[in-house]
Amino acid sequence: MKTILVTGSNGLLGQKITEHILRTKQFNLIATSKGANRYPVQEGYTYAEMDILNPEQALEVIQKFKPDAIIHTAAMTNVDTSHTQPELATRLNVLAVKTLVDIAASENIQFIHLSTDFIFDGADGPYDEEAEANPLSHYGKTKLEGELVVKNSAAHWVIIRTILVYGIVSDMSRSNIVLWAKGALESNRPINVVNDQWRMPTLAEDLAEGCLLAVEKGAQGIFNISGKDMMSVSELVAEVADYWKLDKSMMNEISSASLNQAAKRPVKTGFILDKAINELGYQPRSFQEGLVILDQQLKDTLL
Ligand SMILES: NC(=O)c1ccc[n+]([C@@H]2O[C@H](COP(=O)([O-])OP(=O)(O)OC[C@H]3O[C@@H](n4cnc5c(N)ncnc54)[C@H](OP(=O)(O)O)[C@@H]3O)[C@@H](O)[C@H]2O)c1
């Protein structure tokens, strides 16, 4: 059985990978993150503290557990924080990637790296894996540089690009669009939503499955992993409102220009998923299917 080491295991994707492995028992898992373990179950895997900005600690942990694959989910993931703290974003999204992928190369470990649709400018989505990148934000630039570090390394590498991930896990350090919209509309808080940005939102479980398929198949190269439905952000929020029967009159549709966000966002991203479907056996869910799964999880956590 292969052993997988996950970085950023406290995050949304990290916890979904942990959940999937504990359920399927398909791999041995070494979960690593900065600070204490926030996944609610402590048995069935090993947790080790690993700060990706600490190269000595990373080397020590990876050499101790000798994984067959590393799934590198840890990053600075907030687009606006990357804009206001550009140096930290570069350290996390570029320099730490170099540290880890070099260790993976020297220890003969498959390296699965997570990237984003924000490497594109959004002028002509949906994109395939060969499309030319042109990031608009510092976040997008650092993620593209991280990709180049991975591609130029001597490791057996995979780059998985994804889009607007949603889901729920324990003790989350940041929210996501579905939970934010649901929470605001439930408490009758008016919200501004843009109607001129298009995405293919991704259920966190689908992304976790895509990463694990890449390990299972010993894949190599770039793969797009997202949900299968393209929609504007305002359509997405309207679907959330309809699903939970919430009052859509609290939704205020606006243009991106009037939202005044710190970092610029691409207009229309979205991915062509054929490669992941054909080569990995990836099965993307629709947004409606994703909401059904999330709804059940929310009900289970209330029990
Ligand atoms: N979420 C999206 O919409 C989205 C879209 C496109 C691409 N991606 C990419 O997908 C990957 C996973 O994203 P996600 O949604 O799971 O993000 P997330 O929930 O923000 O998880 C990232 C994790 O990285 C951890 N981390 C931060 N600094 C660290 C450090 N120095 N050492 C170790 N761990 C550290 C964070 O720890 P704390 O929880 O303690 O802060 C967090 O748990 C990222 O590479 C991201 O760029 C995400």
C-alpha cells in the first residue's frame, strides 16, 4: 500500500483527503500541517507538525516517513491577503514549493502540486491544460511561479489546477463562497454578488478524489480538476438560495468594477476536463449534486 504525505492537512482539501483515505483505507496517510492537528479523528493515520516555511523540519519529517507521494495543499490561498502581504505569499507559494519539490526529487517521491484557475486572465475560458497563462493578481503570479518551479524540477510531478472550492470541514481557517452566501442569506444580511465573473465551482470531495487518482495511477503532468458546471457568481449564489429556500431579494447583483476588491480577478475561467476524465477516471459532479452532499454533511454535523 502506498504512503501519502499531505501538507496543509488542516485546510479544506487537506481534511477532505484525510477523510477519503480513512474511509477507503486505500493508502497509508501522514497528515502534516502548521501547529496542532485540527482534524477531529486522531486514529488510523499519523499526524506530524510540518511548517512548509521550515526547510529543516520538512526534510526531517519527509525522511522519517518516506512517503511514496506528497500531496502539497498548503499555500497562501487568500487572493486579497496575497495582494496585501506579497512577500509572504511568494515565500509560501513559490519558495516553499521549491524546498518540497527538491526534497521529493532527491528522495524519489511523486509530487502532486495544487494550482489554480487564477493563473489565467479570464479572457477566453474555459481552458485546457495547454492554455497560455497570464495571471492578473499577485496570488495568480505566485501560483504560476510555483508551477514553473515544479515543472523545472527533477521530481516525478503532477500539477492539479482547480477552481473555487467549496465544502465544510472541522475548524476551518477560512470560509468559501457557498457557506458565505448561505450564512448571509439565512441571517437576512444583504450581500453584493458579481454577475460578470464565471467559474466552475468544485466540491472539495471531487478535488480530493482527483488528487488521489493521480497517486493511484502514478500520473505525470498537468490536470484540470473542477466541477462540471459553468456559472456566474450571481447564478451560483442564486442556486444556493434556491436550494436552501432563502430570500433572494437580499442578493444585490453588481459588476466587478463596483466591488472594489484589493486584487483583480479573471472574468471567465472554467476548465475543459477531458484529460482528467479520460486519463485519471475523474468523475466531476454537478453543482446541484455538490449542494446535496454538502447539505447532508451540514445536517450530520448538527446531529
Ligand atoms: N480554495 C479554493 O477555492 C482554491 C481554488 C484554486 C486553487 N486552490 C489551491 O488548492 C490548494 C488547497 O486549498 P484549500 O482550499 O485547501 O486551502 P485552505 O483551506 O486555505 O488550506 C490551506 C492550508 O495550508 C495551511 N498552511 C498555511 N501556511 C502553512 C505553513 N507555513 N505550513 C504548513 N501549512 C500551512 C493552512 O493552515 P491554517 O489552516 O492553520 O491557516 C491551511 O490549513 C491550495 O494550493 C490553493 O492555492 C484553492
